[in-house]
Amino acid sequence: MKMKKIHMFSTFLMMIGALFVAGCGDDEDTETTNSQPIIERLMVPEQVKAGEKVKLEVVAHDADGDKLTYKWKVSDGTVDAAGVWTVPREPMNATVLVHVSDGVNKSVQSSKISVKILPSSEPLAPEGMVSIPAGEFLMGNNDPQTQHIWWNRRTQDERPTHTVYVDAFFMDEHEVTNFEYQQFVRANPSWRKDKIDERFHNGNYLKDWQGNAYPSGKTRHPVVHVSWYAAMAYAQWVGKRLPTEAEWEYAARGGLAGKRYSWGDEWDYDQVHLSRKAGDRNRTTGDTAKVGKLPPNGYGLYDIAGNVWEWCLDEYDEDFYATSPRENPFSGANGLDWVVNNFTEVKSNRVLRGGSWYELNVRVAERSSKDPLKTYFDTGFRCVKPQ
């Protein structure tokens, strides 16, 4: 009888143990593991042309809904933060690789593709410039929103809209930076802050520089406090010139026809650098931004809206649109070549385009002007070169 009781008790303990083990097993079965991201396809062309810019894209998903990050690697050329690949300038075979991570798993999903780089059929743009094709566009403003009474006075110099044709040219992909301008003043002592001729500035030339040193941390910020004369001198030194107003607007539109902004009709804070709120007149609010941080327009130009106003070659004429030539228009009594070769003799106001970090006026047709010797905290420039 005693042995029977012991046997029954042992059986009971074994049953309890089995239930405990089974329970543990159930816990293990219900424990969730984070899924790795899945790459569905790479949206990368198998053939590209030498020297062009290509947007790299990938379609991927994560079953857990984790936010995915993408890291691109190319065997040749460079890829910026927006996933735009600057293709090498020589024909070759290249490899494009993307790593996709969900931020949870230590391992990442990767996919690779081979791309053939073909010879370019277009003239290759000089380093740091993009090729703007020849073409025609509707220049000026026909936006009904700006026809209201309170807008009319400000926008009357943007009318009438008129068809313009421009020859092909190259344009700087971003505004001239402090570092680039510093190379110019070092090579041309007469344009240094302490030596510049008083005829070519208003006393605030390179105001935020200490001697020939630009502000700390602003190596790739656009240079500001430069007069039109100084911008012209720099452009000549690098074998370029300032853009005509027509070239500027044509390039700024990036192939989009009749749009309000360089990216489209709808306002988008992610497309333009503005460092102050609407109605804030405090000049200490905000500043310029490093060039190239925001997405480029359709032609690959960065910061064509906002950041800094940009000097153009033309004389400002409020009524010029009414009599503008159709092909390669230029406002100025003496002509484009004379202005380029005799810029130090120019006295009339020059055109400014693009708006700045301090302005909300970044419509692609917006026009402004200033005295060529004036320098401003929100005004810089970029250059062009005929093809």
C-alpha cells in the first residue's frame, strides 16, 4: 500500500512537470521576433550616360512597420544624401549597391546591380556644373493668385508673360561658397576685404569675415555680402559669367512649365531653406544653410529657391518684358558682351533672383533689383558658362 502511494505521488509530480515544460514551450512559441526588411526591386537603370545625375530608388517593405533607412554605395562616382548618383565622366561598367535597414536587426538586406556607363551624347558639364539644354519657355507670371490688388503692384514687372528661347549653357549646381570665394580673394589681392576699391562696394563687403577668413563652420555656406562687381570679378576669374535673367528663370524652372515654384505649384517647406517665420522682421533670426542639403530641381540645381538671392547679369528694367526679344534676351543698352568686358563701368541697378532664407518671395518668376555696389547678408550668386 505504501509503495502504491509513492508511485501515485511520483506520477503526480511527473504530470505537474510535464505541464510546466509544456507551458514553457508555449511561451517560446508565442515569443515574437522582428522581421528583416524585404527588398522587392531596385529602380536603377541598366544603362546611364557618362557625367549625368541619376536618382537611385528602391522598393522595400518591413512586415513590422519599422522605419527603413537606405545606404547607397557605388563602385564609381558619388551618391548624395538624396540618393542622386553623379555618374563618372568616363564610360565603364559600374556597380550600384543598396543596404536597407530597419534599425532593429543587426543584419541588413542588400541588393546589387551592374550598370553600364555609356559615352555622353551631350557636352560634359565642367566639374560642379550641370548642363542646361537649349529650349523655350513661357517667362514671367501668369498666376491668377498674384493678380489680386494687394499683389498687383509687386508683380507687375513680371508681366506680360512671353515666350523666350535660350541657347544651351552650363550652370553652377549650387551657389558659390565661402571656401570657393576665399580662393578667389587669395589669388586676387585687389578684391580682398581690406583692399577692394571703394567704387565696388558700399562698406559692408564680406562683412562677416575676419580679414580673409570666412566665419567658422560656414565652409560650404554661400558667400554673402558680395557686390555685383565682386560677383562679376569672381566669375571672370573662373572663366564664367553671371546668368542672364532669362537663363536664370529657364534653369530655375527645371523643365516644369508654368509652375509657381521651382518644384511645382504647391508650397513645400522641404524644398526651400527659409529660416524665419512669416511676419518675423527680426534680422537676427535664422541664417544661410549649407549648399546642397535640399533636393535639387529638375535640372539638378540646388537651392535655386531660397537660401540667398542671386545676382544676374542684366540691368533691371521694370518694363522689359513688354519689349523683350524672343531669343536670348538681355536687358542693357550696351549689350551682353560689353557688360561682361566692361563690368567695372556699369552703374545701373542689376537683377536679383531666387529669394533668400530671409524672404517668403521664392516664386520662380519673382524679380528684384539692387545697386551693383550694394552688399547684403542674404545675397550671393552662382555662375554660368555657354556651351
